[in-house]
Amino acid sequence: MSDIYSLVSYGKWCAWKDRLQLENINMPGIYAIIRTHDDYSGKDFCWTDPISYIGMSVSKGGLANRLYQFQRSVTGNTGHSGGNSIKKEFNESTIGFYDLENQQWNDGHKLFVCIQTVIINPEDKFPEQLIKKGHVANLEYLALSKFAALNGNELPKYNRANSKNYF
């Protein structure tokens, strides 16, 4: 079973403000987000990093659009369940919303993101596109599974709001 986790291959952490410069950011894929005081820019992804959320996108606009939805939520709007969980927790405290101008919260924590994309080419036939989108969903569940295996069967903090133990 552990060999299957090698399919999950995040790259390097990127500061939130620089995320749109990531290669293939407009493609479908998976992402991990950390909220930390430390500067993770350019560091290799590691499963022991303080991961706050793991997600995916297979929709039009790819990861760029999904991460924008996350940003909308943590800055006080809506659009992303994980971002809404963060917004709710911090809005009820003195931490408040994420400040885009200063790229941090009131407590000094910043956002970093790490992605793994799946390329869908315009010339891919519809069945091939569906297979690739299914692969993205599989990658997300593998990433969540790997995280849970390493963290006492717990999901990242902001993935927990809508999770249930089905068995």
C-alpha cells in the first residue's frame, strides 16, 4: 500500500502572493496549504510540514481558480469550505481576516501553497479528460490518506469540518 503514495508528488512551497507564477497553475490538480510564521518559500514539500488543508480542482480555471476561491474566503467573503472554516475560526478571535496587502494575518502567520498538476490538453478526447480528472480525485484521497496515516488518523485541521468516519 505504501508504494501507491509515491503518486503524490507535490513540488516546492510557494508564498501565497506568488502562486499564480507556478507552472501549470491553470490546470487541474491537488494542493496543500500551510499557515505559518516561518518562510517556506522554495522549500521542498514534506509530510511533516504544518499542513492546514489539502484540496483539489478539476474545474475550469484549474488550481488558480480554486485557490482564488480559498483567498476570497480567508479575506472575509465566501467560496471555499476550507477557507470558510479558517475565516470562521479567526473572525471569532482577534486574528481576523487574511490581509492581502501585508500577506499575513494579525498574528503574523502567512500562507504558502504547494501543488501537483495533471495536464489536460485541448486535443485530449473526452474519455481521456475524464480519466485525468479521476486521477486528480484519486491523488487528493491519496494525499489525505497519507496525511492521516502519519497523523493518528486525523485530517488536516481545516479538512475536518465536513469529514466523517464512514466505517
